[in-house]
Amino acid sequence: MASLVVLAAFAALALILAWAFGSFVLRWGGILFVIDGLGGLVVHHGAVTPWRMLEVMGGLAAWMVGHWLYAVKYQSWRSVLGRAPWRLPVLRWLTPIPSR
């Protein structure tokens, strides 16, 4: 029973930290992953590997989720570039705030 309480406490702490710092960490971490993946392509003379593509796509996804979380928290987009992907027809349904 005590382990369930500890697990619930850790889950609550994780949610609080994700809400407080998640958008910043996801946006900056996503950009760093994209830069690292594209830099790997340059360094290795364009040798495309599944890991590099996973790194670039995962970085873009993290960057987009970070902007989405920012929009949920503050009811505005952090930047025009962060809002742009969410204006696409399919992703428009997932926006937390209305886009013009």
C-alpha cells in the first residue's frame, strides 16, 4: 500500500513538473534534436540512417508538442513559426485555441 502512495506522489510530481517546465523543455529539446540530426547528415556527407531520421522527426514532434502545451497554458502561440504547423487542415482540429 505504501508503494502505491509513493508511486502516486511521483506521478503527481511528474505532472506538476511537466506542466511547469514542459513547454520550454520540449521546444528547446526538440530544436536541439533537429540540429543534431541535420548536423549528423552534414558531418557524414548525407548518409541517411533510420536513427538520424528518427532524431529529426522526433525533434520536430517534440517542438510541436512544446508549442501546443504553451498554447494550452497561456492561450496564445509562442511564435508565428510555432503556430504555422497547427494551421494545416488536419492539425487544425487539434489546436487548443482558435487560429485565424
